[in-house]
Amino acid sequence: MATGNDRRAKVLVLDADRDRATSLSQRLSFLNYEPIIVDPASSGYADEIAVVVGAVDEELRGIADRLRDEQPGLPFLCLDQGATLANGPNWTLDLPLKRAQLERLLGRAERYQGRERRHRITGTSHPIRSVRRLIEQVADFDTNVLITGQSGTGKELVARTIHDLSERADKPFVPINCGAIPKDLLESELFGHEKGAFTGAISARTGRFELAEGGTLFLDEIGEMSLDMQVKLLRVLQERTFERIGSNKLKDCNVRIIAATHVDLPKAVENGDFREDLYYRLNVFPIEMPPLYRRVSDLPQLLDELLIAQTGEDKGQLRVSPEVVRALASYRWPGNIRELSNLVERLVILKPEGTIELDDLPAKYLDADPAPVAEMNSVTEALQMTEANLKEHLQSLEQELIGQAMEASGGVVAKAARMLSMQRTTLVEKIGKYQLG
């Protein structure tokens, strides 16, 4: 719920049903938010934490599109699934409206402001949109999450984003790499120890479970944990209590567990290297981070963000040529985002300004065999074409998709725009451009 300070958080109400809009506003006021019913004749909305979207006509749909353009990270709380927009956060409100769910999603929206940008998962590819949806669905629950994927794909970023969008966001996020700590020391790292518990324990030590109390414990590379430690971890997950080494005093444990691994855990279970009961205890809500070769359409955005991170907000000092983007799109990226980040850091050092050309790339990015066509999306294929063919290919594909959407929607532009995840005004322009009307 919004805090009781002088400035209440503003929430827009976008609903063609005026009676329901009024009722929603009353509920929001009761929850100590400042409701603003959207008036099609007005403009200049700003500083909202969320938009509650009900039934929308074409005029209100245009307003929703404009809001999303102006504030891409603004959460939409949708009473009608048909009112959702493809880009940006869309969270569903069930009907009849439940106060607990409304409070929970509004609270998440307040936490979302600023946090999503700090730990943004970059990209608009289908695999990344799917990951974002899963994060938004699980964030408010204390469910155990298992994040899988190759090394360097950004599994810790997913874990931090889940934490930051959860009700535990103001509590600690404590990561530990289970594969980087010797197995003889991992128990002490996790649970802590008392003074004199073993040779060298000259003082008491607080473990990661205690440090994460009330927050989130991120167990990275859980697949590297020894079998005896798996047993001890399983007990904590089952009983929600633990003991420091050298103590017989039980400590309560209020910690959310998010685990990650690049190991094929089902195969490890089959081989006897990972406990089946622990696997099912952790794998309540799985999220798979895609390798970079499966999301190469995100490369331009990723390069842009990595260049900004290296050179500052003045990204115009250094650019990447289209030929370089095409070359990178056909590379397999065994090191994933981590490898891309290292490459950008190297390029910035070697060429601090101007345009990065093919000659600036290390040879392995030019001479490598391209990823199999089956593993590449249409954007990858397009990037391997010449500039002229690329433009022609994309225009032809766009015309075909628009034609199919218009046919499927019975000629209703607003419905076709939703099917294409496109703004209605943009679709109208393209229909005129391609003379499809």
C-alpha cells in the first residue's frame, strides 16, 4: 500500500466503462493512492506508478499506445487480457477484482520504478520476452526458482531482478557461488560457525543464510555442490531451520531460495551426482536463460548498452557498423553475454571513437562457421544478407504479416495491431505505405 506521506502515488485509470472507472478510483483512493481517470481530451500524464486498464475503445487504445511510447517501463494492470500491450510490463488483474491482488500489484509497481531499469534484462526477442513474463509472474511469491542456461547468459541478473520486484526487495540479496568454494568450507559459508568449532575457527562467523534473513539467497552453480552438502541444504529447505557448525541451537530461516546452474540436472540425477529430492525441491518454478545465438536480434541493443557502460552516456563517440553486426550475428557465442561484454571492452580500448569496422574485430569473429540455420531466427538470416537484400526481405515479410493480420481480424485495424504487437497509428501508416487498404 502507498505510504502515508503527503505525496500519494498516482495511478491512471483507463477504462471506457465510466462506472467501473469511478469504482476503481474509489478503491484506489481507499488504498491511499491518487487515482486519475484518463480523459481523451487531456494529455501530459506523467509520474504515475501504474495504469489500470479496463475495456478500451480505439481512442483509449491510442492513449495507451502513447503512454507506453513515452514511458516504456510503466506497468499496465489489465482487467482484460485483450487490453494488454506487447512491449513493457503487463500484469493481469482478475475479475471480480480482489483487494489483496490489487494491493500486491500496485506495491510491485512502486518497487518496479527505478529497479527494473537498474537491473534491466535487455532485448525484445521472443525468448527474452518469455523470460520477463516468467519473472513478473513469480516475483511476488516465495516459490523456489531454478534458473538454467549456459555460462555467461545472465542467470544472476534474472535472480536479482526477481528479488528487486518482490516484496523482499528492501531486504538483502546474498549470492554465493557453490562451485567456487571448496566443499570443506561451503558448509561454514552457508550456515556459519561458532568460535572453536574446528581448527582455525578463532571467531564466530555468520553464514549466508543468516545474512540473507528476510531476503533472497542466490545459490549459483548449485550443480557443483557435493552430495553431503545437498543433504544438509535439503533439510534447511524442508524444515526452514539450520544450525551453525559447532552449535546445537536451531535458527529459524526466512529466506527465499533462487538457484542457478549450467549443469543438466536431470542427467546429473540420473548419474547419481545430484539428489532427485533436492532437484524437485528447487525446480518448483524453472526459468531457462537462452544462449546468445538464440537471441541475436537483441545484439544491436546489447551492443548499445555495453558501449554506454564502457564509454558513458555519450554513446555517439563510438558506433558499430552494420557489417560488424552481421558478422557478430553469425557467430556462435560460446561465452554468451559475458564474451560479448569482454569483446566490447577490448574494442573500446583499441578504438575509443569513430566506427567499429570488420577490420577491428578479432579474426575468430570473422572466420568462424555460422550457427546452424535451425538455431537462428529470421533476424539472423536477414543480417547475413546484403544491405539491399535486407531491406527488401524485411519489407516483403512485413507486408505479408500485415496482410495476414488484417485478414484474420476481418479488417479491424485495432485488432490487427494487437495481433502484430504494433501501435494502431503505426499500422495505419504502414497500410498506407504498402497500399494494403
